[in-house]
Amino acid sequence: MAIPASDTLIVFALENEAQGLFDNFTTVFCGVGKVNAAYRLTLALMGWQHKHGRMPGRVLNLGSAGSPSFKAGTLINCTKFIQRDMDTTPLGTPAFATPFDDTPAALAYGLRFDGYEEGTCGSGDNFVTDGKISPWNVMDMEGYALAKICMLEKVAFGCLKFITDGADGHAANTWEQALKDAAHALRGALDAINTKRAA
């Protein structure tokens, strides 16, 4: 069933990732990191439910990310999420799995959008600079937390990331300059997704 734009909650980490191009949508700027992301999205969902008497039809996480696998300037549709800085393997738990939690280490909870390469997002509260490929091929600091909250609250969740760098230590030289291109690409993608759903 098609979900109208008016029933979509958009989440960016930072306001400058949106570049003022999403003001006609309900948009949340959650801040950097998993804790900030979880807190701001939870507040937004509570507010939406209070206002409308239900959860939104979908949550979309848009923004920038690094990747050693995908070319800078491309949009990647992340459909799986890993908490890459969760490591309790000395306790006998699988890598990246949260102990005493039934959620799988690789959380497959993301809408698939036609026309975009599919990625696995590794989220963590540290900045990746080694450029190494891991069980994930996109790196951010919020996606896993957003996806897990949406899963728990049974809200559809989609994620599109604009690759700004190779997660290899050069992000500081390219990230700010890439944000304008990222915002325009993400807005175009959002319009295309909404058009397809409305068709």
C-alpha cells in the first residue's frame, strides 16, 4: 500500500545535511551518535502518536555516510544494520550481537527501493578512518539505533545514504563540500520514491 509523503517522518543526523530542501516534510534532526538518535526518534514518534493517534506510515533516515566499497557521490539503500562497536565476544556472544537481547547482530529491517544499490550499514559511536571492509559496507553513527526502534515499534523504516568519502581518514577534507550535492541527491531520490508509490 502506498504511503503518502504526509505520513512520512524523515530523520537526519544534522540540519546541514538537509540544506533546507526538506522543509515541507516532517523532519527530525537527531544529532550525532546512537544515543542521540534513539532519544530524538523516540520523542518524535511519541509526538506523532499524540498528534495523530497512531505511528507514522514510515520513517526515512536520510544523510551522509562513508564507504570503502561504494563510490563517493552515490546513493546507497541500506536494508541491514549492524552495531559495529558492540563487542562482548569475551562473554561468548557472537560478534556485534547485544548480550541478553534476541535482536540478530545483522538487523534486516529496511525498505528496499528500486534503482539503488543495496548496502549494510555499520553504526557506531566512533569515527572510522581505516577504510577496511567489514561485515558492513557503509558506515554511519545512527542508522542501527533508528532501525531497531522502528522495528520494536512496528514502523516501516527506510534508509538512503549519500556516500561522501571512503571512511579512510579523508572525510574531514570532503564531507562539508559534499553536503550540498548530498542534499540535492537525497531530495531527488525522495521525490522519485514518492512518485513511484503514488503511481
